[in-house]
Amino acid sequence: MPPSQKFTTASPQLINVDFVEVAAGTGIV
């Protein structure tokens, strides 16, 4: 699923979790 579609279909809570996971995976946090 494309990220844009995932974000538009996901709830704000899921978007926040995905952002945290991506940030952790890229070493931002």
C-alpha cells in the first residue's frame, strides 16, 4: 500500500505510531 494511501485510510493514532516507528528505524529518535 502506498504511504499516501496508508495515511489517508489510517486513524490519527495509527499515523502517529507509524511515524514513531519510521523515526526510530531511521535513527531520528
